[in-house]
Amino acid sequence: MSAPALTRRIVVAGSLNADLTIYCERLPQPGETLHGSGFSVNPGGKSANQAVAAARLGGAVTLIGAVGSDPHGDMLVASTAGAGVDVSHVRRVAGPTGVAVISVEDSGENSIIISAGANGTLTPDAMDPALFSGAGVVCLCLEVPLETVTAAARAGHDAGATVLLNLSPYAPVADGLARLTDVLLVNAHEASAFLDGFDMPAEDAPVDAWLAVAEQFAARGLAKVLVTLGSAGSVVLDSTHAAEPVVRIAPTKVDAVDTTGAGDAFTGAVAARLAAGDPLAAAARYASVAAALAATKKGTQAAYPGAGEVAARLTA
């Protein structure tokens, strides 16, 4: 599967973080100190990662965000611009850039703590409706203030774009934001929290077990939901598709080195394929490969695959 030229622009509004990553044999327990085996400082932030992932896969991407007046801000702007992302609407503000402190164990699993920094200064006034004109997809997460996310969703909705909301890091959202969302992307824990503790089916449950979940989301005004299940793949819930309201997406098997940012690679790939006109299930299959390939290398943005790499794996 080759990636055709994309005709619809992707607007990503949200966070840019410097990733401060330490590698270790295993993640520490509370109160425990461990020796690490390596340290790196890399460009990250969910929105910047998603923008880079989409751009590497052929998307025409504009990033709206904020960085501080420090070397981390310089690094982030250079990295995203280097991937082909339009960064002309990334503000420079006084103070520190956002950071993420990350621990990665030998299995590839990680733990992350973020400090908002400049991301906390991204206010609704930065979501100028003119920036969303002609956009095909608007990609959002929750690493910036909720009122800013809502303003971006409203601008994208009013522009006729598909609003893709990655509900991470999880926070309760008002019904107004849900109504502005065309595709909700969550993991199983986030899905359960959003649905007030509704139990998610087991990873090996039959497809029909997810129909009740789809009904729960539809009752909240969300007809299209993509639930990621980590190494078990993902599930597409689409209440508008009468013949196939639930589709299981098989995982792409790889030897994982570092799963940091793999979820963002998935989200960016979904945005890229939706912008190309793919239906949600096809976009999820493509994104499964992109995210798996991203996990085979250390770091985030530098690990993201290009369209050729994904196509080669899809046709292998």
C-alpha cells in the first residue's frame, strides 16, 4: 500500500515537550533508586510527535503550539520543522519549554511525568479560525488547557474538518467537546474512565462483545471511536456503519525497544490516512504498522517511520 499525495491539510494544535529520558533494567518501585544505563534529551510532546509522525507519512501538517525561550524550545522547533511541519504558528514565550521526564525499562515499557511549561500558556486566542480554513483533519490531545482544546475543536468543526481527539493524558471532558469530536482515540483504560467505569471486554473477547461499548459511546454522541489495546492491537467502533460497527485490528508484531511515543505515531498515522480519505478501519490498520515500527528504535520523533517503510511492511 503506497501513500498517495495528500490533498487535505492536517492541523495539530497542542503540546511540544523536551523528553528527558533515562534507560534502566526495570522501572523503579515507589521510594526506590536504581542505576540507569543511559540518558538522552530528545524532542517530544504529544502534539509535536503526532505532527512529525503525520508529516513523515506524507501529510501536509501545520502545528499550533508554544515553546519557551530556552534551548529546549530551539530544539523542538528545529525538529518539527526538519520533518516538514509548518511551525510558523508555534509561539515563543518567556520561561521554560514543557518537559517530560521518562523512564524506559529493558522491555520497552515506560513511565512518564510531564511539566507543562510553555504549553500552559497556549490559550484559546491562539486558535484563530483562519488557521483551520481548508483543513481536512484537526488533531488534538490534552497536554494543553482544556479550554484551548475545545476552542481548536470548535474551529476545526466549523471549518468542516474531521476532529480527531486523543484523550490523553486522560481528563474528564465536557459534553461540548465530545459533540465537536468526530473520532475519539483512547486506550482501554481511558475508554472505561470516559464511560464512568464501564467494563471493557477482555483482549481475547469476541468482536460482538464490543457492541455494548459502541452503544455506550454513541449515547454520549460519539459514533466513531478507536480503542487501542497495546500489544493486542486495536478496535474500531463505528455506529454509523450498520454492516460492520466493530472491527478488530490485529497487532503488528515487532521486537520492541522503546514504546515511548508509539501511541503518538499511531495517532499521527491515523490523521495522515484520514486526511488521505481512508475510512477509519483502514487508517487504523495502517497506523498499527507505523506505531509498531516506531517502537523498534529508541526515542520518539527520530524513530518514526516514513511512508515507504510502512508500505514495505504492509506488503511483506
